Amino acid sequence: MANEQPQRGQFEARRRKEQVAFLVVKFLRLYVSLKEIAEEFHIRSASGSLAGSGLFERVGGLAQSIAFDLKELAHALFRARNGQDTAQARVRGTREILAGMKTVLERRSLDSYIGTGYHLLLILQESLYQIERYSPELDKEKLEIARIMELARAGAPGFPPDQRAELERLHELDEISAKLAIDSAELARVVLGRCEELLEGTAHVIRRFGASANDNEILVLNLLQNRDLVEKVYGAGAAEAIFAELCTGPGFKGRTGLDRALAFVRARCGNVSGLEPGKLPGASGIQA
């Protein structure tokens, strides 16, 4: 019984490291996927070809998989700890209090950004559904109503006054439907823009948050394994800078940030397959 508490604490600490690593990598994947969707949306919107684009299915798939998992991870990691971390900060010195409050604010921001982003994706999904499902039908109905009204105005037989009045009401409904379609497209544009803003804000906070997780070998391992995603999100050459931020201090050995990350992971993790210096561009080899 005496050993159960330390073992449980070790298990929880490792589990938390895994969750942080999974959250960061899932965010990187979400960022890249949503940026691809946004690029196609803007191209199709400019050419008036949003209907039938398949963006509704792509956004829905993203919301129901990576974005949902990310939201749940953020809640599990950050919501339950906010009060605990703040209470712990009160019993420490000034330096520790400042560092602790910084961590609390970063966690709160991440939870807020990720949760808001998930719900905005659901709104974007519904707006795209309206565009893709109803816009083609609306175009057909508009053509048919225009044809019938032209016949009625030309005095074609079979259009008594009561039917002409009904046709006018139908035309009014058609105009309302057209306005709703325009509103859906505008809402999709606005929501997508807000999603992109949240992506950038989350990327910034995650980088700052990750820099304070320099004892997390699982995070470093996952970043090494997903270096291409890191550079798609933060730009070419950013991986080296991020590894230099993460792997700093007297306990890290190596000439470059990547070298220090590799040495750190080799010392802490059992699984280092594929991380040999020759397989990772930019690694100069581990140095003592």
C-alpha cells in the first residue's frame, strides 16, 4: 500500500505528458487540414463554385474527429487544474508565482481557443451544408419561376388572376430563399475567418506553452516524428528554433537544438526508431 501512491503519481505524470504531446500534434494536424480547406473555400468562393465542392463533408469530418478529440483533451488537461494550479501558486515565492500564473493563463487560453474553435467548426459545417444542399435547388427553382412569370406577363392562357397572385407570392419566397443563400455564404466566410484567427492565436500560445514543457520527452519525441507538420505550421526552419527553445539548459547536450532533442529522447524514451541523425535533415549527430 505504501508504494501505491508514488506509483500512481508517476503514472499520472506520464499520462499527462502523453496528453500534452497528443494535444500538440493533433492541433498541428488540425491547423494544416483547416488551412487547406480555407484555401479551397476562398478559391471556390471567388469563382462562385462552392455548391458541390464537398467542403461540407471535409469540415464535418474534421469537426467530428480531430477537433472533437482536441476539445476533449484540452478540457481534461486544463479545466480540472486551473483552480489547483492557482492555489499552489499562492504558497510559493514571487518568481514561482509569476511562472505559475503564466502557465495558468496559457492553459486557460488554450482551453478557450480550442473549445471556441470546435463550436465555430460546427457552425461552418452547417453554413456549408446550406450552401451545398440548397443552392443548386434554388438555382433551378429560380429559373423555373422566372420562366412561368414570363409566360404569365405575356398573357399566356391558363393564368387567371388568383394564380397570378399566387405566383407573385412564390416569387417573393424565392427572393427570401436567395437572400438566405447569400447570408449562408457570408456567414461561412466570416466564421472561417474567425477559425483562421483562432488557429493563429492557438499556434502562438501552444508554442509558448510547449517551451515551458522542456521535461516532456514524449512531446519532444512526437515533434521529432512530426517535424514536417511543425514547419508547415510555424514556417521553414522553425523546427530547429522550437527544439532549441524546448531543449535548453545544462541537462541537454548537443550543438544544435535538433541534436539536443535527439539526445534527450534517446536518454528518456525506449522508442527512437526512425530518429537516427541520417534520417532527420538538419541533425549533425549527437555530441557529448
